[in-house]
Amino acid sequence: MARTRKLVNALSRRGPHRVLRGDLAFAGLPGVVYTPESGLNLPGIAFGHDWLTGTARYSGLLEHLASWGIVAGAPDTERGLAPSVLDLASDLGTALDIVAGVRLGPGNISVHPAKLGVVGHGFGASAAVFAAAGMPTSLAAAVAVFPTVTTPPAEQPAESLKVPGLILTAPGDPKALNANALTLSSAWNSATLRMVSKAEPRGLGEGRRLASVFGLPGSDRRTQRSVRALLTGYLLATLGGDKTYRDFADPDVVLPKTTAIDPEAEPVALEEKIVALLK
């Protein structure tokens, strides 16, 4: 545990690489891409944003991943009040094609085709699941960070997923009406479910968010630090193949900054969720 704690503390901080920022629009897709300054055959991901949350609010997270040697592309689409989870999933696939198929930077940055993954937060987490289902043999991993309910539901494609996955949930999620991490985990047999201690699911986005108009909470730095460490370690293990971080992909290891989940816990009834919402 002491060794893993040191790794988590290190991964909470910026990595050793200088970071470059680019624009996916040069390839016809609104969005951004962050890369380390140089490196060939790197791991790469496409990242899906939450509802009413543009990619600018994940700049710290995307820069963090790039600083640890992971190329991260994020489409800045489906930002309206009624976005399509299927369209965002399609855009994630397009972003991943760009990241993997184009020599980035001044030509000294490339992504290995066998080191690809999709990641998403909230609404974007469900989009990432749909994207993964559409690329069953192309991905090395997929991650759903505090996923939320969508129409159609992500549990449907999750049942067909064989790709290794990570689902991050928060202590309050079992009583939240729009959180579906537990049901998604039940459908996605190859995914590991981890509860991030003291996390605020909506706090991953940085700065002020448009959704605050609707009374939703804003940025939470503790959540950001925890998710950055857990996500980076998992991607370095699964996409990068770095055995240093193998514990991050081991479902039997309880990691620092996480809380063990009781597998025998009874599901929270709908009535309890409504009561919790009204408190």
C-alpha cells in the first residue's frame, strides 16, 4: 500500500513532459488535442465532456494526461440543452481516428494503434461506452467517470463490451437519480468499479460552468486531483503497458483515494432517491 500511495501522490501532480495544445478543427472536428512535446507510439484517448460543459473546462485534466505521455483529443460538440449521446459517441470515434491517424506536432509525435482508449465524464462517460461498443476490437481500455443516465441508456451497449474498463463512482451516487455507475457496472462485466472518496461528481470540470444556472455544483479540486491520479495510473497500465502502475488496473486492489464498495449492499429504492433529492 505504501508503494501505491507514493504512485498516487506522484500521479496527482503534473508529469515530466512539456505539453503542446492543438486544434482538432484542422481535421474538420471542433475540439482540442493535448500532447507531450515529443514521443512516438504513445497511448492516446478521446475524451467526452459532461452535459453543458465544454472542453475548455477540462484543460487541466487533458494537460495532466499529456504531461504523463498520453495524447488526449476532446471533441467540443453536443453542448446544447438536449445533446445526442450517440452523436457525441460518433465524434469520440472521429477524434480517436484523428489522434491515431495523423502525425501530430512538428512530426515527432505519434500514437500507437494498439494503445487507444475512450474516456468520458458524466454524459460523456455514457457516450464513451457507446463509442467503445462501436469499436469492439480497436480499444485497449475505456473509462466512465461518474456516468449519468442517458437516452438511450448506456447499459445496453455495455452488455456487449469485452474491452477492459474502469468506472468511477462517488459516495452519493447510489442515491442520485441521474447516476448510473452501479447499473452500468452490473452490465459491463469487464469493468472495474471504484468509489472515489469524498468526490463531487460534477466537480471534475474546472472553473465556472453554465450548468450552475440550473443549480448544479461547480468545480471541486479534491475531486480533480483524485480522478487525475486514478485515471492516469489506469491508462498508463492498460494503454501504456507500464507494469509500474499494474495495481491501478487490478480490481482486487483497493487504491488510495478510493473507498471499498460493499458487493452485498442492497440497491437504493427509487423512493429513497427522491427523498434524498428533496433534502
